[in-house]
Amino acid sequence: MPKNNKFILQWLWAGLVLVLIQIILGGITRLTGSGLSITRWDIITGIWYPLSEEQWTYYFDLYKQTPQYTKVNAWMDLERFKFIFFWEYFHRLWARLMGLVFILPLCYFLFKNLLSTQLKIKVLVIFILAILVASLGWIMVASGLVSYPWVNAYKLSFHLGVAVVLLSYIYSTILFVEGNQIKWKVFKTLFNLPVIFQL
């Protein structure tokens, strides 16, 4: 295997593991009822974890305005809020980490012209899927901040479904880079995947 392919494979495997962990974190966030604890989507400033009592009060006051708090969790105190806030915060922080792990090596590979045209297309599909998953995540959260104390089940399913497609597509790209055409074709046949996996 060419040395460059080895680095690219390590990058793709890292992405695969990060996405898998993110799906698990999403499950934990769901099971702990933490998904609606952060009511804003601050891509840049949202990276900072609240440390002062003033910051915690600010986020808790925002949460108190949600249907989930007023209709279900009116009993909740600040300490319990910190618990659910942590899981949603960590879920979003992990997404930012995934972005860095994806973009920084990609810039290097593009600068060194290490990606074939076909692989560039596959990486572009991965990027689009990742952006779609993140966007659907916020759309899902927003659905639980207006009238109902829970997120829309269809939007939740779509969010998770696209994440699984992303995970599967990264794996198919790994098989492609490895040059394992047999496994790659078997993978596509078993899942009977749509047009996206022909890219």
C-alpha cells in the first residue's frame, strides 16, 4: 500500500470511530433527556463550557422558557440542569472535534494533491453528509422548543438515519482506498444502498 494511502486510511478510520462515538453520545443524550437543555446553536461561542454561577443561571433561564421545562421538568433545580446540560454540550463539542479531525488533514491532503478525483468526490459526499447531520440535529432540537416538550420523532429518526448513512459511507470509502473491490461491491450489494454509494 502506498504511504500516502496509509495516512488517508488512518484519517478515514479516525473519522469512522469519531462518528460511531458521536452516535453513541447521541443515544446517551436522548436517554438522559438532555437534548433540549441547550436552546441556542452558537457554533463559535458555544464551545465554551459555563464556569461561573452567572453563566449557569443564564443557560438555566433559557431552558426554563422551553415547553420541556414548563410542562415536564418544572421540578428541576440547577444541579440537575447541569447534568443534562453536560451531555448535550459534550455531544456538540464532539461534533466540533469531528470537524477539526476532518478538515485539517483534508487541507493537507488537498495541498499535497494526494487525493484522486474519485476520492475527492467521495470526501465531498462525506462532508455534505456531515453538514446535513449537524443541520438536522439543530432542526430536530428546534422542533422541541416551541410547542411540545419533546422533539419531533420523524426529525429524530431522519437525523439518526443520515448519521448511519454517513458512518456506512465512510466505511465504503475505506474499502475503496484499500483497493478491496470485492468487499466494496459486497458491502454495496448487502445494503442495497442508493445512488449515493455509487459516487
